[in-house]
Amino acid sequence: MKKSSMHAKRLMLLCVVASAALSGGLYAARAQNQTVLEPTQVRHTAPYHVADTAPDATAYLPPPPIAGTARQQEDDTVFAQTRALQGSARWALAQADAVEHIPAMLKGFSCAAGFVLDADKAPHLVALLRKVRQSEKADVKLAKDHWQRPRPFVGTHEAVCTEGDRWRLSSSGAYPSGHTTWGWSTALVLSELLPERSTALLQRGRVYGESRIICGVHWVSDVQEGYLVGAAEIATMHGDADFRADMEAARAELATLKAHGTQPDAQTCAIEQDAARHSPLTPSP
């Protein structure tokens, strides 16, 4: 059997699995509010970075791929191939991962953590992640505005997983991926707080970034460099005493939550594991 035929059959199988994922489970609940952001008042949280400590992605990242290069060709290929995932369980996961609420983000990392990360029971962790996000926003925006790379769906009628955001995203730079930066930063923070679960948490952080490719709103190279930006952000935040103190408060909080926590939904965890096994970072031949 040719590889292309096998690939097509796997996509069909994923579409069948999707009906279970979308029938009222975690993904459907999270995706309903896919364009909802954090409450306005938390957007002004004082960042961990100050002007002379924030890393400049325009200096340490390479420029995005340009037309005619092998790297851009790979970006084009993966965008075209992943359009076939519309309606599948992986598509539903990408929709869920697009939700920017911190409670939704934490639920998305619950399988990797091994217990439900309930935001209502982890106020120190939520406050920490809010400040991490606020600290990263200006750096990511600087890079996006610097390169102003169009997103892959711009100029096409191809589907994206968050159609309600299509117009807004079309005027926002693609490189690097802010969602990926945020997701990878969250994976790094949780890995430090729950080192015994670091492998699963980092894997979920990778999948979170890959969801932006499945969604059709980022190129592969946007996501790859988003991981690097997330790592740079967290590395420099460790130089801030407030960040380190907040990490310790969150660590104690998670220890209590873990001891009295509940198990994540098994079906949700199985879908996330399947996503991890089928990475879009390598295009099919």
C-alpha cells in the first residue's frame, strides 16, 4: 500500500474518532469559548521582565523562510496536508488548544500532569502563568511586527479551525507563534514544578504548538521558533526574584492539589497521545 493511501486512511479514522471527542467532552466545552481572552484586569499585571532583561527575538531568531527555499516549501506542504484533518479528533484538539483562558490551558495539560489541574484550586499557579504571559506579550509582538509574515491561510479559502478569528488573525503576524511560545512556556513551568511528569508535560507542550499548524493559522517554522522563544523567555525570567518566589508558592500548591486531585478523562488522554504520535512537523512524502 502506498504511503499516501495509508495517510488518507489514517485521516479517515481520525474523523470517525472525532464524533466521540465532540459529543460533549472536554474539547467541545473548551472550544465553545475559543475567542475569549483573560479578563481585562489581568492584562496589566506587572511583568517579570524589565526593559533591559527581556530577550530580543529579532536578534536571536533567524528570519522566517522566504519563497523558493526548501524551508518554505516544507511549510507549504504541511499546510496543504493538514487541511485534510478538518473535522477529525485532532482538529477538535487544535480548536481546544486555541482557547486562551488559563483555566482551559491548565485543563489541557491535565493528562500530562497525571491529575486534573483545576484553576480554582491553584490560585498561585494561575497568578504565575498570568505574569508569564504578560511578560512574553511585548517580546512576541516585537518579533511579529518586525517580520510581519503573513499566515498560511491568507489569500486562500482554506479552512482554519477558528473561523471566528480569521479576520483578526489575517492582520496579525505569523512569525513566531505566540500560542506556541505560551504553550511551551507553560510546559516548562509545569515541568519544573512537577519534575516526575516532565516528559509527558514537554510532549504536551510540543503538541500544543503543533495544534497551531493543524489549525491552519501558523506555518511549521512559526511553531518551531515559537518553542525557542518560549525557552528564552522562561530562562530569563529565572533571573527575577519574584518569579522564583512565585514558582515556589505554585510548587507547594500543586503538591497539595496532586495529593487530593482527580484523574483526567481517559478518552481525552488517548486522543492527546495519538496527536503526539503523529506530528505534523515532518511532512508526509
